[in-house]
Amino acid sequence: MHKPMPPLNALRAFEAAARYLSLTKASRELKVTAGALSHQIRGLEEMLGVKLFERRVRSIALTPEGKLLYPGLQTGFTQIRDAVAGLNTGANERVLVISTPPGFTAKWLAPRLYRFASAYPDIDARISSSFTAANFTSDGVDVAVRNMPSTQTEDPALEIDKLIDMVVLPVCSPRLLETHGPLNTAKALAKVPLIHDDTLANRIEVPTWADWFKAAGVANVDVSRGLRFNSADHALDAAGEGAGVLLAHTVLAYDELRTGRLVIPVDRAIETGRAFYVVNARKRRQPARVEAFRSWIKQEVAALDWNKVRPGK
């Protein structure tokens, strides 16, 4: 005799909490309070007779029983979402919503997107720029470009492909060289105005000017000075106007290096431990428009010619 089926709301509460490993984020998606969500999960645990989560001070983790239950529920709810979404396929099959970080959008994707539109005229691409990671379940996003740690790319609910590693190096305007003379050593850079991109300032693994000068063997540099921006494209714009030297992400600076608006005074790069990835929800049958964008953007990245911007590479 089969056991009674647990309530659907309880199963949905567990699936969301297991996907996020956060009661707060799961409750936000399901539009219930964290307390109500916790109550549903405890009821499910009592009904099943097992403990599904380990409750920690500031987080939760799946127990062995939770890890056993989650994959089947995740697949089941994905199929339910796909079935519901399929009701509106005719109306939405042309629309592709792409979520990307603002700096990546402004400095790399937007100047190339006309080529995607030309290659796929039947797809209506819509860009949603945000610093936060899109929720493929609730935000109406089809595919995203995400800046993620290189060591955290496993998620059974997502398809994740690396596009390009994030590397930082100094860039500046040619007019800065005219004003301050040759800046081909780290010691010379220590004497000119610095520009800071604070987009990822809260990420401890991302190198700063202090890390760069340390790697270059230059001590006692006052890296607190200079302009600070919380937008990568604004920081690049300031560097292009000659405001100082910026420790920039190479892929974001690529076009301005290629056209000569920016130059590399000292070609000393540092790995960040992060990369840009193309990400979308894992489905049994991926919409053709998502596959088209994934294929196109990977080809665009592969076509970058770093010899044009870094002659020594």
C-alpha cells in the first residue's frame, strides 16, 4: 500500500529551500514568510520521518536524506514549470530575455548584439542588466551571463558553460602617458592617479591595486587615493578620459584597447579566480532561442584576438 502523498506546498517549500540553501531566498520566491516556509518543511520532515536539513546559525545544509530527495523533486518541479510555460510558447517563442551584469552589457555585449540580431532575425532579444543573479523561475529570464567563482560551477538545476576567465591589468588613456611621461614600470604607476572599480569590492578573492603592487614588488604605495566607481563601465570611461590608471577586467576593456582609446602601460596581469559564464535553467528540451544565444556568445568570445590588445600574448 502506497504512503499518502505529502502536500504539494510542503514539497515545493523543500525544493526551493534546497535549491537556494536559504530559507530567506526560498520564502521570497514563494511569497511566504520564512516562518511559514520553515513550518511547512518541518511538517514534511515529520510526515516522512526523516530530517531533511541541518539547521546552522546562519545557514542550512541538506542531510543525506535531503540530498536523496532533492534531485527527483527538482526534476519534477522543472517539468511542471516547463509544461506551464509551454502554454504560452506561441506568444513568447520570439522573445529572448538575457540577464547580464551592467558593465559586461555596456562594454562588451551591447556593441556586438547587432550581430546576433542579424544572424537570428526571428529572435527578439531583450537585455536585463543587473548586479544580482537572475532567478530563472520567477524573473522571466531565459539565459544569463554571470560573473562567478571558478570553483563554484556545479548546480543540478542549471546548465553552466565558461565563457572567459576574468583577469585584471592596468589600463590608461594615451593622453595620461603624454602628461606623465613613460609609465612602463610599476614604480612609475605608483606615482600617478589611480582609479578603482569597486564592482566586486566585497569579493575577497578579487585582486585590488594593493595586490597588484605587491605582485609587482613595489611597497609603500598609497592605494587609498584616487577615484572610486561601483560601475565597471564608469571606471573605464574615466580611464578613457585620462583621469588615471585603472586595474581593469581585460574582457571589459577589450574594445577600448583594440581601438586605442586605452593602452596597457605595464603588461602585468593577475588572475581573479572568477570567470564569466553563460547560464540557463536545465530543461529536457531547451528552447531554440536559448541554444542560439549560447552558441553565438561562445563563438564571439572565441573570436577575440588578444594579440591586438596585448602584443606580448
